[in-house]
Amino acid sequence: MSAEPLLDQRWRFTVEEYERMGQVGIFDEDDRVELLDGEIVAMSPIGPMHASTVNRVNQFLVQRLAGLATVIVQNPMRLQPRSEPQPDFILARARRDFYAGAHPTAEDVFLVVEVADSTLRKDQMVKVPIYARQGVVEVWLVDLTGRSVTVYTDPVDGSYRQVRTIRGDEPITPHSLPELSLTVSEILGE
């Protein structure tokens, strides 16, 4: 009798099951986990370069988008039925309750920004495809090591039809927020 591989024994959680685990105390607020395609995945520790980039970009976004969008930093995004990632930034439609009633969904989002150093492959191979399948209109993947930003737009049939990598001082402007323009140099600093 042959043994079944362990991969066949995985349980894939729904967003509701995952959120319920948090409500009943299986996860603490400080636990760094996210739900990706039904699997609960540990998030990497945040190093100084990553934190610095998030702080810098946050300052630009809040200053430049006041009144135009809600800047959500390292908080969940609800992608039914089996994903609740925590990207570094979500630029979402402004709501009076600041999403107190529910996490933003793909329909609320103008742009997702992921900052990556050690997580670059996971972000490219796992998270970006999840965003595409859910119809997130635009994703920026900031590669700290490669000093570039890859811009993903036009999600169709689970993948992005437009992908381009930008370096240096070329401006990047989200399609849904033309009021915002940043360069890779501004994002990454000196």
C-alpha cells in the first residue's frame, strides 16, 4: 500500500475560517501571518531597509494623496474565497469609516505595493498571481536588492497583460490615480 504524499493532506482555509481563527485567539494580533490561496503563511521579519522604504513611501503617499485615496499600510486585504494578504501598501477608495466595517476588497483598490528583499520570489510567484486572479487593477513590486519597481497592470484571466520594470528617475504613475507620480529613486532613497 503506497502512502499518499503530504501535499494531498493540506487543508485550504477560507477567508471566513481564517478570520474566525483570529477572533477566537488562535492567532494574536502580533502574529505575522497571512492567508494565501487557502494556506496560512508566515510573513518574513521586516528588516531596516524594508522598514525605511515603507516609511519613506508612506510619507510621500499620505502627502500626495490627501483626500483622494486612503493609504493603508501593512494591513489585510480581503480576497474571496481563500486569500487575505497583507501588502505593504493598499491605495483604496476613500471611505468615511476608513474600512472599520470590513477590510478592502479588490473592487476598493487603486493600487497594491509590495516591498521585497528576501520575499521577492514569493511575491512574484504567489502574491502577484493572486492579485491578478482577483482583478486588482495595478500592483507595484519594489525590489530593494535590484533597485527597481516592476509595474503590473491590466489583469485578464488570472495574469497581468502589461508588466514593465522601471529604474532610476523614470516617473511611475498609477493608472487610477494620475495625481500621484513617484520615481524609483524617490521610493528607494539614496
